[in-house]
Amino acid sequence: MRIISGIQPTGQLHIGNYLGAIKQWTELQNKEECIFFIADLHSLTVPYEPKELQNNILEAAIAYLAAGIDPSKSIFFVQSKVKEHTELTWILNSVCPVGDLERMIQFKEKAKQFKKNINAGLLTYPTLMAADILLYKAESVPVGKDQVQHIELAREIARRFNQRYGKTFPEPKPLLSEGAKIMSLTDPKKKMSKSSGPEGCLFLFDEPETIRKKIMSAVTDTGKEVKFSARTKPGISNLLIVYSLISGKKVKELEGEFKNKNYSEFKKSLAEALVNFLEPFRNKKRELVSRKIYIDEILRMGANKARSLAESTMQEVSSKTGLM
Ligand code: ADP
Ligand code: TRP
């Protein structure tokens, strides 16, 4: 099976991103044919600083490589370096009804958020996304819930193209990760998310001192028993889930281990477990930061591999649409 997913070059990765999504991707690489890319073209549709874009792309590449994307197993590249993405977008725009694009929740939200800059790219964002997927005839797309509507539109676009020009594309399906949902450290009723406050996030590359500080001051509940109860003890329950996922121990096992201990002892132990768990990520990142030429080479080779697949699809598309 061929799998594809895009990553926006914005923001730092937190343990919610890792435990909820990236970890599954790194496991998929061992079983399936995976393609991952940095969606720099998509990031142009909202206000950004051009001078910072190259650096953000590099940082995203480093972060995902350090988090476990393995260029010897997956194809990893930058979207704008494979021109066929934009070429196919135009063709797909011509089979996609405007009404479908106007219905997209993300378009409506972004149009509200950026009232002064409702550009056409914001509207056709999903056709570029459909092109990203269909260009490689990918069948499965690991994404978060917020992107499912876009994958459904990509299915619809594939269907319309196939109807009009003959069977060309498989209809891609979203692959929702089964990872746990990690809650904010400062408000355990909210999802850990960079958009709802970086204070609540434990970042993948946080230094040991920061990890200890964030865990020790994580919001917990009244009471003193270390016990799982999502309803009455959301704070402790969230920390128990994190502890369980990084240690491989069951929540019940951890409850037993901390039976006669208080929250502070539990948090200290979790903080040390996290410091150790995240150490290889920090080390890998440190190593990659000093090897920019190596990263450029990975991305260049990834783009070459992607391009050869993309060119072959475009030949077929050009021929079927009468452009060749
Ligand atoms: P954020 O909310 O920090 O902006 P994104 O929306 O960019 O994160 O999500 C990227 C990926 O990480 C998605 O697949 C999403 O499902 C996953 N993810 C994000 N936050 C969490 C979380 N708190 N728990 C589990 N998975 C998460
Ligand atoms: N829109 C996706 C997001 O914001 C990123 C993305 C771009 C993508 N192209 C894609 C994801 C193709 C999956 C497949 O997260």
C-alpha cells in the first residue's frame, strides 16, 4: 500500500504530535511504502514572513528526521521542489466544483481568521492537497481529524477525474491515527496544542530542566491518590497515559507502583522517565542541526525519487486530458 502525508513547516513538535501521530508514521515506514513531504506551498496561503520560510522548512525537516522519519525507508522531500504538484493542481481545479471548495470548514475558518487576505489559494488549498495525494496514486493518508474533510474531497476529485477521463486514480482514504489524545499540561480538559498555548505543551526537544519544570508544575487534581479517572482526575489521568505510553507499562501497573506515594513523587518519576525517553530525540536533533548539507542532500534525493513517480503520473494525465 502507498501512504502519503504532508507536514506544514510551522511550529515545534510536542509529545501530543509524537504520541498521537508521528510515532504511528515511523511504524508505518517499516510495513508500507511511505511518502512524507513538507507542504511549503500550502503555507503560502496564510500570512507569513518570506525571509523565515527557508529556515522553517529546514527546522521542520530536522524535527521530523529526529522524530524518526527514516529517509532510507520513506521518500521525504519539499513539496515545491516537485513542480508536478502545482501542475496537477491546475488540472484538478478544472474538475472540482467551486461549491465543494466553499463548503470546506478550514476555508470558512481561515476566511474568518484572515478577513483581509481571503486569497484564491486559501480556497483551492484542498485541490493542491488532492494533487499531492493523487500524483503518487496513494491509497491511504494519515492525518488528524481536522483534515478528513479534505481527504474526502480528494476522493471526490479522483472520482470525477476518473469519470471524465477514464480510470486513473485510486480513491484515497484517511488513516486516522489510533494514538492517544494527550491533554494540555496547564489545562487537562483541553487538547495539548500549539495553538492553545505553548505553556501547556511538552515539546519533543525540550531540555531536561524544562521537562522537569513543566511536569512538576502540571495542573493536577484535588485528592492525593495516583489513580486513573478521566472524569474526576483529568490531570493525573493525562500524566498516567503519558507515563504508560513512554514506559510501555499499563496504567494499572503504574497505579500499583505509586499506590502509597503522593503526586509529587509520581511527577518526579514521570519527569525522569520523560527526560530519558526524549534524550535520543534531543541528541539526534543536535547532530542534524550541525549537518545542513546532509539534510539538503536527503531532501534533494527525496525530491528526485518523488519526481520520477510524479512525472509518470503526469504523462498519463496529459495524455488522458488531451494535453499531449
Ligand atoms: P497542533 O494542535 O499542535 O497544531 P496539529 O494540528 O498540527 O497540532 O496536529 C498534527 C498531528 O498531531 C495530527 O495528526 C494530530 O492528530 C496530532 N495531534 C495534535 N495534537 C495532539 C494531541 N494533543 N494528542 C494526540 N495527537 C495530537
Ligand atoms: N493540509 C495538511 C495539514 O495542514 C498538510 C497536507 C498538505 C497534507 N498536503 C497533504 C496532508 C496531503 C496529507 C496529504 O495538516
